Amino acid sequence: MENIALGQRRWTILRTTRFWLKITQMVCAVVAIVLCTIFNQNTRVHMMDSHYYYSVHLTFPFIYESNVTVQYSLDLPLRQFKFEKLLLPSVITFVVATALALIVATVVLILDVVHHGLQESQTYIKVSFFISLGMTFMVLAGICLWLANLITLVKDVNDELNFLLNQCKENNGKCETKKPNFITLYISMAFGILLFLLWLIECIQIFIKMVYTIPAQITLTTLVRNVELNTVVAIT
């Protein structure tokens, strides 16, 4: 009977806001990571009626020497194209921060299920607050760093394509271009921002609970001790 009651108590967590908040955090983290890591696009400039071309292969984690390749014909006027040095560490920071947010959300959800229905201690509330606060700032840092470099990446690629098209016009040539589609990275970034907002909401909720619950627990504990002390004095 005790095990049945325990199981029924744990199932009631499905009716709590915190449970679905953690589930949503996990889903956002998974989507953000997957969409970022599967990104694979190719931008290309081809001189029509010839075999001359220039292409840049864009894929995670944007390591210029191996994952990003540049192919071209020496007869097509070019300038050297390089990615920003912070491109690699910024996208790695974003993915790692999001992955840690996923792991922490999963662990916290498991602990919430195990301890559901029990009174939360002051220590547990404080630890939960600082964990949420740390995850909020970590996800925000990853988003800001990657967003800045993603904007730079898009601008650099577009500038390079425009430069090559202008070179074609100056040489009385006709070129066709194939531009990369960055929508996957944009959607990944959107889910990353949503993940940050969800952690921020949780941090605020725990802070409110910490402000109101802990003083109430202290007051109740003090009241119980005073009653016990008065009872002992009266008996004496």
C-alpha cells in the first residue's frame, strides 16, 4: 500500500508547472543542439559557359582547415576568404552550454520526481536557485557569443559572393551563384533563446519561493520551539 501511495504521489507531478517547464527546457535544448550540429550548406559561384567556380562548404563546427573547404579555379579572380577566429569557439560554447543545460534539466527533473510530495528544505531551495541562476547566465553567454559570430559569418559570406559577382561583371563574364540557407542556424538560435527565457523564468520562480518560503519555515520552526519551551516550563 505504501508503494502504491508513493507511485500515485509521484504521478501528481504531471499536474505541476515545474514539471512541464523542465520538459520544455529539455526539448528546446535538444532541438537547438541538433539543428546547429546538422547544419551543412554549400555556397558557390560559377562562371557560366566554363568550368571555373568558387565554393565554400559550411558545416559544424566551422573548422576552416578541415570542415570548411574552399575550392576554386585559378582563372577566376579571387581574394583570400577566411572565417573569424572566434567562429569555432563561439559555436562550441553555444553547443556545450546548451548540452549542459539539457543535462542539468534532466537531473533536476529526476530529483523533482523522486522528492515530489515532500517538503523542500531550505538548503534544497537555495541550491536550486543558484543552479538555475548559473545555468541562466551560462546559456545567455553562449547565445550572445554565437549570435555575434553568426551575424558576422552571414555577412562575410554575402560580402564574398558580392565581390566575386562584381569581378565577373568587370571581366565581362556571367556568373551564377548559389547562396547558403542559414534558416537552420536561425531556428537553432531561436530555440536557444527560448531555452534561456525558460531558465530565467525558473530562476525567478525559485527566487520568489526562496524569499517567501524560507522565512515562513524559519518562523514556523521558531514558533514550534517556543511552544515546546513553554510546555516544558509549564510542566516544570
